[in-house]
Amino acid sequence: MKNLITTLLVCVSFSINAQVADSPQNISPLLIGEKIPNTTLVDLEGKALETDKLFSKKSIIVVYRGGWCPYCNAQLADMQGIEKEIIDLGYQIIAVSPDAPEFLKETEEKGKLSYKLVSDSEGKFSQAVGIAFSAPEKYGKMLGKFSDGKNTNWLPVPTVYVINDKKEIEFLYINPDYSKRLKGELLLSVLKSL
């Protein structure tokens, strides 16, 4: 009976988070102590990746709006600047965006990024962790272009998750104001205290 109740609670929790909110202020993100659910992301070569395998070790997950966003590119560059220290602390960096693989490659090359970029063009991951919201109409055409036609109406609220090897969230930074991002120095301080 206890297992059944736990299963029902997990299902209810997942269904509540598997949605697209009407605004960035009304999202329902997973919080500290919760687990990242298993979904599918796509790598630069277009290969499907299960998050259960991708996040099987301690990870920094940086969810960003896309390579077209100057705030996102600044954040990705900031992460690149501290990548060695992050790796030395036992973490991997994985950046997730709605961009299609071809545009992820452009972002990787332009930013000289050496960590992993993955695509969430269909929004499965962003919806599962509760950070997807309906994008303003003016973004539709651009989102369609950068997602290879798979997304014309949603964006993720930029988020940084720190998870352990059991996919449990140990820290997160999220702000509905996309211009406010977690600085690398603060992230390193957090990682050293975990």
C-alpha cells in the first residue's frame, strides 16, 4: 500500500510539472530534494539521450533559452571559464536549450565551449522539470527557426540545477527575469559547500 501511495504521489507530481505555464512567474519547477525525471534529449549528432544515463553522475545542468540570446551566451561563456574547477570538484556540465542540434553546434563553435550541449526542441525535459512557459507571440518565428520547426510557442525559464549521482537536486538557481543569471563564482562557492 505504501508503494502504491508513493507511486501515485510521483505520478501526480510529474503530471503537475509536465506542463507549459502561461508566464515565467507561474512555472512550477522541481525543487531541492526532488529527482530529475527520465526524459529524452538530443545530442549534437541528433542521437537521442536518456537523462537517466546522461545525468548518472554529479552534474551542473544549465538550461538556457537559445544561442540567439545574448544573456545565455554570456552565461555559457562564464561556465566555460570555470569548467576545469567544476570538473575538479567532480561534476560535469550539461547545457540544455530548445535549439536544434545544428544551432547547438554553432553555439558551441562560436563560444569555444568544451562541455556538452543538448537539445530539448520538443520541450520534454523543460516541461518535466516544470520550467517551460508560453513564449510571447513575437518569438514564434524565431523559435521555429532555431528548433528546426519543433517549437514555436514555449521557452524555458533559465535555470541552473546542481544534481548528485542519484539525479537528486541539491541546489537550483531560477529567476523569471531572464537577464538575471547565476554567476560562476557563486556557483563554485555553492559546489564547495555541498
